[in-house]
Amino acid sequence: MIGKYPAKLDDKNRLFVPAKLRAEMGEDFFVTLGVNCGRSCLTVYTSKDWETLVQNYNALPISQRSAATSLIFINATECNPDKQFRFTLTQNLLDYAGISRDVVIVGRAGQAEIWDAEAFNNFEKENLTPEKLLASLEAIGL
């Protein structure tokens, strides 16, 4: 998943799935708590990636299952977009990410993130520098 897509929540906390992400997200997907560079956002997982996450969590010894890890599952919601490709976000997820109305949906390799638009714009301004971009490219082997 790649790109960034501005969007707005409607009065029922529904969000429209951008056309370019529909096929990659699938008919059903999961949204839960997320974080990127210390900032709260929401992370969107495909059903396949969610199942992998569940399997990895269940494979952990109980002593390694942290409260924070459990919160990822406790606050998750399964999304089934309607015929107009809208899905509903729960109020607790919106509160966590500080989302009120304007959002940005961004592709992040295998997942997508949902950000409050102002928070994302600030994040992008702080991190879109030649030095940070170079460090990121080097970190992924380019």
C-alpha cells in the first residue's frame, strides 16, 4: 500500500476507502491502535496480516504478552465496507488517534495508517528533510 489520501469522517464516523487501496485492503480488514515515530495513529491490517499478528501473539509465552500488546487486540475493530466503500471507526479509536473530522489515509508498505490530518501534516513537515530521507533509505538498504 502506498500513497496518501485526504478524507473526511461523516456524521456516523464512517470513512471512505480510497479506490487505489480497495483491492489491497480487501473486502474485510482490521483497524486498531497504531504509532509512527511516537505519534498516535490507527493501523489498518489486511485479514491475512491480521491473522499472522494473531498467530504471533498466541505463540508468545503468557509471560511475554504485555498489557500494551493486548490493547492492540482489545481496541481493534473488524471493518466490512458497505456498497459505497465506507467503514465505521469506533469512538475509542478516533479518540486515541486524536481524529475529529479531517483525516489522511497513508499507505505504509503492507499496512495503511489513518491519521488526523493536522497531526499527519505536522509529522510530515518534521520528517520530510533530506537528512531523514537519506537515513530512511539507508535503513531499508538503498
